[in-house]
Amino acid sequence: MESCSCGALLPENAAWCPICFKAPVDGDDLLDELHDTFRKTTWSPSEALTAPSAPPVHSRWQSGPRSFGLRVKLAISFVSIGITALGAMSFGFFFVAPWIIATALLMYATWTRERVR
Ligand SMILES: [Zn+2]
């Protein structure tokens, strides 16, 4: 005895469910139809989709989507270290200590290796 999707038991070779009048579906026929559909499909992915991606390139010196090039990094370094040094000479290291920490963090973020490709 099969059962309908509504939960009712179907008599043998019933044309429809006596409760919800839905025509019973044979699971094996449905699976065969699905396999037929996939056999008829002729699409195959293009080479660009299946080709392995190039290995990533990391660099400290080259510019990438998330990092500046060498010239900008040098400019950032000279300006921020220069301002910090001027501050330390003018006000002493004690008062410039937070600024020195900020400069160190900026230098770390600027010169860390980033993925460029
Ligand atoms: Zn039913």
C-alpha cells in the first residue's frame, strides 16, 4: 500500500487519492524522468570556470587592491615619523608616547605584507 503526500493510504492502482484527489506519483518514474532531463542537457562549464586559479602573490613593496605602492608608503612613513620626531623633540617623549604608539601601529599596517594578486 502506498501513501499519498497528504498521508492517506492509497488502494492499489488508484487513479487519485480518495482524500485529496491528487494523482499519485510513482517515485521511480519521477527519478527516471529526472535522469533523462540531465542526460539531455548539453551544457558544460567553460574553461575559465573550471581552470584552477593562479597562486596568490604577497608583497610588501608592490601595490595591491588593499595596499599602496612603494612611493606612497615611503611618503606616509616620512610624514608620520617626521611629525612624531618633531613632537618628541618639542614636547619630550613622555607627552608624545601615545603618538609614538599610533605611529608604530601605522607603520606596521603600512609595511605589512599584503596579497597583491
Ligand atoms: Zn491525498
